[in-house]
Amino acid sequence: MFICTNQKANDKPCCAKHNASEMVEHAKSLAKSLGLTKELKFRISSSGCLGQCAVGPVLVVYPEGEWHSYKTKEDIEQILLRIADKTLIKD
């Protein structure tokens, strides 16, 4: 999962203005508690601009290529819960 944390100059819209770095840390903590670990080939990383500033803040989950816009920590939790359900059912 890549979470955009890009900061743009000149007050242009960007994910960093939506506490994206805090959301990355929240997502990492929650993923660990859900059992989404590197052993399951799941990682969360900050990324530069993902080119979706108009609908940001955004994240993308690979290899599925699922794009998500989020506003709150609860949105991040819902996304991770869906991923955990899919991932843990496979195993």
C-alpha cells in the first residue's frame, strides 16, 4: 500500500495538507495489529505524488491497483479491514 504524502508549494492541493504522514503511521500500527505483515507480503509505504491531487488524499493498494481516497482514520481502518479479510481468508 502506498500512501501519498507529497507536499506541494504555493498552497496547491496536496495530500500532505490532509495529515498524510500521520495517516501512514496510523495505518502501519493498525496493519500490524491486524496481522498484515511483511511475512504476508504486505507493506505500507509513504509515496511521492500519485497524480490524484484533485481527489486526494489518496492511497493505492498493489498488486490489485485499488485506489482509495480517505478523509479520516476511520476510512483508513475500513480499507485495512477489507484488505485483512481478503488476505487472511486466502491463507
